[in-house]
Amino acid sequence: MLLEGKYLYKFYAFDDCIKLNKQKIETFRNERIWCSPYYKFSDESEFEVKFCEEPFKKETISATEFLKNIRQTANLASFTYEYSDYMWEIYANKGNGFCVEYEILDTDSFYPVLYDKKDDYDFTVDIIETLRVLQSVSSIGAGNIKSLNNYHYKRLAILPLVLKDKESYKDEKEIRFLAQNESVPLDKRFLGQGISLQKCGLKARTIVVDFEQCVYREDLFQIAKENQYGVRLRH
């Protein structure tokens, strides 16, 4: 996948949940990236796409359910090209958090977010063609869907996860890492998975900390020392 450069940033926020804060620190310490299913994102509606339900009324599964199954074949992690006060404000709790600069070593699973008018993208034909390929399969659950490898399925599996409305999100310059689920969850009890930096194709280089605002700064400084990361202070 064509990227703008070889470095990405990821912002992490701390809040009042001590358990979650500690989990973020340990995930970082263990050199892993937490990848979440789409329904754990703050705005689940951003993954909704345009299609016509009418052609699928005689199918054993609705188009809506079919798309849900496809979306559940991957977990996501968000990064950005943009290092700015805006990103600190929104995604690092105004400084009570931290930012990591990563070097990209393997681009295969990274997809720049496409900022466009979502209503211009209709996925009806893609659903029809993907279902057609599956007609010889006894079940069209997510376990069978993830093994597909054709143009229409790839559009369904990737584009809805990286297509965002240009008026709402254009300042983020986001890029997403898509991690294939080894076993596809079928309910919302699944919270995500931690994936090693090596498997992601990333190398952590530098951590940026707001010395005044970040309540876990000493923990982060210790991790940086242990892993020989560079350290910068946010001014």
C-alpha cells in the first residue's frame, strides 16, 4: 500500500480508569499494538456503507448481517501522519497521554484512510457478487467469508473500514492497520487483540510525553530506557 512516508504517529490517552491506563502501558512495554473490532470505535456509525437491501430479500442472510460478518474478519489500529496540537487534544487527552513515533518496516497491512463523500460509494454489486461466489458453500458465516480472495470481497473487507466522510475527519490524516482475525468473533464480547510490533511491520523509535500533564510519565520514561527509545518532551 502506497504511504506518504516511512514514519507514523500513534497517540494514547489516559483517563480515570486506572485498569485501562495500566493495560495501555503494559501493551506499550511489551512492544505490542492493540487492535480493536469496529464496534469498539467511538463512532461505530463511521463503518456504515451504502447499499440496497432489496436484491437480498430471498437470501438466507440479510445484506446488513453479511456486511457485519465481513467487518468482523479484521481488527483495526489507527495511526496518523499528523503530529499536531489537534491530535494531542482529541486523542491524547490534552496531554495526559503520550505519542509514539513508529518506523514502518512492512506496509502490506496498512491502508491510508480515504476521505471522501461516502454516499458516492454503493456496495450493492459487491455484496451480490461475493454472495454469488459463496453459493456453493454450505454456510456464509464469517468463518467462510474470510477465506475468499476476489475483487468484490476485497472491496467489502477493506474499503468500509478505511472510508470516512471528508467533512468530519479530514484533519486527522489517518492510516489504519488491519489485522486478520485468526478466529472470527460473532458477538460483542470480543474486545480485540494485541499484536507484536514485528508482526505489524513496525519499529518504535521515539516517545513524546507532556511532562506537566502526563500522570504516568515516569513509567513511560522507564519503558523508553529499557527499550532504548528516544524521548522528547512536548512543549
